[in-house]
Amino acid sequence: MVFTAVKLNRTIVISPFFKHDIADPSSQGDGVALVDPYLRINIQKLRNVLAYDKPNYTPRGADSYEEKCALLAFPYNLVNFWSAAKKKGEDHELVKQIVAHTGRPPFVVDLARAFAKQELNGDYVSLHWRYNSGDWLHGICDKSGNTKEKLSEICTQIAMMKKPEVFASQISTFIDTIPGVNSIYIASPPSETEMLNKGRLYLAKTRPDIKVVLQSELIPFLHETFFIEGCKEHETESWDLLSLAEMEVAAESRIFLSSIGSSWSNNIKMERQLREISTDDEGNKVLLPTV
């Protein structure tokens, strides 16, 4: 959206943001539940990079204007941000500026920093574990009759990783390769928390020196430090804010291990590459056991 506005030299009308209709129970599965823009991005920073207009979505507001404007449908799929981000040149610098000026809201940044300081003991690794049965695995691994051999191998590795003893072994082996780091934050869909906690408990028996922090710690922190401070009207956006806080924790980690086939992971990867802090980042396949 911002990329196109700059290219066409147009004033931007902030587009609607939508809830994730699968992961967010408050979306009611309709795919069109709206989220206020100021709860998703840093509006103040956006003002510093280009002119903007605040939209009026009411029927009266829409009907009161006769001027024509351009409408770009599904810009996320039309603009190849990854290509522009990787190749040096005019578009690379533009994408770099866009990412720098459309970060997460300041209150989310502050919350994530406070959480990391309290729970993660200095430098830490962040892992995005996207492989939940009702969504990612259903779309990728449950169609075994049509998958290629390489994809079937990944699905087997993921299934093995869900065993507590394998999880503990793979996490400890990886952490041991990173000097000065003994903490890892795992971002995940809510449905994976129980499995991850079982792995964490198993790891604690053999490697109490490694701290694993999950969404189950971030959720009460979010409620205690945000909603309790007079922001209860935004409790219906708690899953959105949780995901944004996890993104901020991941973005500021020493090393980020991204999830296969995830736009959430890809956004963090691109941000860290443009900030030039991704030297040691890898895909989380590096954690998966050999089959």
C-alpha cells in the first residue's frame, strides 16, 4: 500500500486491517473483522514518510465525496516486497524506509521490551513454531498422497519434534552452539502451547540452565501491563496484540529461526535483513531431527 502510494505519488488512505480468521477466536471466522490501524502499525512514524488521509468507512462518509480515487485490491500479493528488499537499488531503499516507518505500535514495542527484559535474561533465540494441526499441517502434511518426497520428510521431522524428548534434545543441542545464550522464546499458535510446554518440562529435567519462554507467559504479562491500565476496551483485540508482541520479541532476538511457509515468519525475516541484524538467522528446519 505504502510502496504503491510512493510510486504513484499519491496521498494514502489507510486501508482496513483484518483479524486472522483462523487463529483469532474473536474473529468469529468471518474473515472481515476489522482492527483499528493504530493497533497494528506506528501511525506517527508513517506520517513521517508520506502524506496520509484518515479513512471514513461510514456510508454517509463514503457518499459525501464525488472525487475519484484509485483502488488497489490485494496489494500484498501484487507487490514483490521480497525481491525489492533483496536487490540493491531504488526499490531496496524504499522498502527499507517503509519497513522502518510501519513498525509495530509504540505501546507494543514497550511491552515486548519489558517482557524480554523480565523473562529472557539478555540475549536470546526466538523460534517461530507454526506447525499446528488445524491449519499449517492440515494444508501441507495431511495431503500425503500428493506431497513430494522432500515435503513428506519435513512432515515426519515435525511429527518427531513434537515428542517431548526429541524437542528437548534438539533445543539443547542448538542452544549449545551459541555462546552467551541460554534463553529461547517460542512464538506459536495457541493450539501448540500444550505440546511445547511438555517439551519444556522434559528439557527442564535435563538442562535446567536453558530457559524456554512461551506464549503462556506473554499472555498474562499482556493482560497485567496493558489491559489493566485502562485499556479494557481493546480486550477483543488481545490475540492481535499478542501476535504483534510476539513479532516484536522475535524481531529483537539475537537469532531468529523462521517457520517454513509462514508469512508471519517471512515478515520478520525481511525486517531483520533490512535492519542488517540477520547474519545468524536460519530456518527452523535446523532444529528438526534427522530421519
